[in-house]
Amino acid sequence: MPSLSNIAHPAKRWAHELAHTQAEPSAEPVAADFRIESPTQADAPAIARCFVEVYGSHYPHAEVFAPARYWASVERGELVPVIARDSAGLVVGHVALEREAGASVAERGEAVVLPAYRGHQLLELMTGRLAEQAATLKLEGVYARPVTIHTFSQRNDLRNGMAFCAATLGLLPEDMLPKGLDIPTLGQRQSLLLAFHFLRPQAPRTIHAPDRYRAMLAQLYAAIAAEVIFAEPQESAAAESTVASTLGDGGVGEIRVHAVGARPAVELERMLRDLVGRGAQVVSLSVPLHDPGTPALAEAARNTGFFFSGLGPGFVDGGDALLMQWLGTPLDAGKLQIYAEQARELVFFIEADRATAGRR
């Protein structure tokens, strides 16, 4: 049951693609020069050194710097890593699946390649090996959160059969950046896309979607190869909402709705006011699409200032989520570096919805 912040908070989990430059990879990986394999416990210090070289001491996923904590996550099955070694046996790259117990989907994250070894498609090679491992874990799908300060990670996601189904504007603080990169989005918080790929064929799913978002949701489901049926309007089945909110580092708030009650507007406004009062600059909202009350909650959310963010397959209690967000700081979406036309169309739709959200 991955939350929109993937267990912890977005600023701690979604910065995993920041380390890659826009340098064009070579036409073919030089596989003979590198070994792509699972690490051993003895590799944990070398993995930490990779992150230190690229990020200094400020990478948000702190356990990568602590070999004992890192390996404990591997042994618990929360982390499924793959590394790249050079011909001398040095660890020069890393990527992993991050899993929550019982979840049907997992995030591909903690990706890093040492600067001296970029241009050999090591990320692609490691991602391919990780996809083989994912198929053995009984997962329904894998997702990634590529940044929009460059397009390298986005192109890697497309090459690995992913499609884009959400974008979160301003999710990360402006200063959460790797060393030594020219950043075209400076002056504002950093935005992320959501890329997704199902690992097995999916049965048709029935969802309760707001009328204003049906056409876009239909496009997003088609992009990830899932058939969707839009249900007729119904009354919410729950008398009271089941909702949880959290506030993480970097001014990142999250509201997770598990069931929609009879008074969604009152509950949502109270939670947003609380998070903003505690310092939230961006708030993500996830609502189960199988809940008949979702259309009413989405309209209440728009009146409160939330706007469309996308689709989260398997993100709420094993079911799909309507993703929305509130943003309390200025952001110029024209600065975002976006590779695929499908993702650009999604961001254009999000920006149009953002422009009218909160206008009753």
C-alpha cells in the first residue's frame, strides 16, 4: 500500500534520479567492461561512497550512508538492489527496488552512477537486471519518479517500457540537487514525474472519477495498458472519512484518504489548514478511485485549492488513486525539462487545472 510519498516522505524518497546528467549515452553499452549483479554485504561501504561522491552528505535517503542500516533494509526485503562494477571490481553504480510490506507495486529508486562512468548506459543495464528480479517478486507493477531538471532518467524510463501517469509540481526543495550540474529550473522548487509499468496483464477496473478528469484519466490508463470502466455516480458508502496526514522534511505534506465520508470538504479544509500552519509548502492528496465518494471529494479539494496531479496505480490499499496536490509557492512549469510528448500534454493539463483551482 504505497503512499504518494512511498512510505516515508516525498523529499526522502523521490530524489533518486537527481544524480544523472544529460550527457548522451553511448549507442551500445560496453557490457564487457562492467558486471551488473546483486551486491553483497561487503559492498555496502562502496555503495555509500558512490552517493557521497555524487551528493556529498546530503542525499535524502540517509541509510545509504550507513552500511549496517542499508544492509538491514536489504535483509528485510525492503530494498532489492543491483550494482555495476568496473573491470577492477569497483562499485560504480547502484539502483534498487524499494518495497513496502504487502504492497502490489514497488518504486525503482536510489539510482546513482559515478560521474566518471556515465555514458555507458549503466543505468539502463542495472534497470534491466532489476526488471528481471521484479518479475520474481509477485509485484503487479514498478514505478519511478524522474526529475525534471534533465531528461536522462525520463528517457531511461521510456526505454524500459514505462509511461507517465502523474506529475507533482514543486515537490522537492530547490536546494535538493546533485553537485556539479547546471540546473535550468533554479529559482523554484523541483518537480517530479511519475512513470509506471505493469509487470503482468491487468483485469478491467471500475473507478469513480470526477467528470472533469475522466478524459485525462482514460488517456493515462491507456498509456499504462490498463482497461478502465467509469462507474455511474453513487452516494458515498462511508458515514465518516478515513484520512491520515503527515508532514515531512522540506515543507512536504501529504493527505491520504482511505474512505470518503459524508463531509469531505470540512475534513479536507481542516487538514490542509493544519499542514500549512505547520510549514507545508506543498501538499499531496491521494484518493481511492474505487470509492463512490471520490468525485465529491475531488470537487471539494479543487474548491480548497488542490488541482489534478495524475493517476497512482496501486497506490491506496492496493487500488488505484486519484492524485491531486496543493502548491503554496510560485512555480513556472515552462522551466521543466520534459522529454515525452505524452508527459508534456499531462503537465499542460495539470497547469490548466491549477490555474482555475480554488475559484468557487
